[in-house]
Amino acid sequence: MRSQIVATARTWLGTPFQHQGRLKGRGVDCVGLPLAVMAELGVSDLLADYRNYPAQPTARTVHEECQRRLLEKTIEGMQPGDLLTLRCPTIPCHVALVTDLNGGLGIIHAYNGGSRRVVEHILDAKWRRRIEGVFAFPGVV
């Protein structure tokens, strides 16, 4: 299932960033990407679609919802198919899916900075420092 999460997320690469978007190729945001990926895999019942967040987050709501809905793990236990909450810059309001990339770990996320689209890149030191939490989806082994 983890490899399916990564493969499905990769089909979203290049989709433009759109706050609360949920349409592949048209627009998606960081929260919508994992929700849509899991829905494509037929496990949408694990997560209700969550839209109670502003375009400019000022609270830990996204991280707290992940704590409430998903299974928290250690950073050392992170593996492809997991979900990360990331501080941007100090509030954990961004999420990304962990991937396997070039022999290491990468992330796929709908990034509002720079390219303003779904991107995949190495999970480098800059992004590792931003990790607030690591989560597995219930039922994903």
C-alpha cells in the first residue's frame, strides 16, 4: 500500500496549487493532496475531507487534525507513504507525503512557494528541520 500511495501521489505532479482545491491537473493544496490520493486508493473512509482552514494559517490546526486522525510515528521511523506536518516557517501548517527518491527519502507536496504546484524533491536538511510530525495512515502497513 505504501508504494501505491507514492505512485498515486506522483500522478498529481505538476497540478497547480489552489487553496482547498481537490482536482488533479486543475488545482490542489497541501491538505487536499493526501486526501485525494487516499480517495483514489479507495480508502477515503479513513479520512473525512477537511476544509476548515484559512489560506494563511495562523494556528496548529492542520497538525492537530493529523494527530487526531492519523497514527503518529517517530522521525526515525519515517518511511515512504507516511505524511509529514511541516513548519512554514514556524507554525506546523503544511503537509507532505514521504517518497523514495534517488536512493533516499523525498517528499511530494502542493507547494505555494516558488513553483506553486505539486512537486517532488529530496527531503534535504532544510525540509527535515521543518518536520513537526510524522504520521501513518490507519490500516497502511
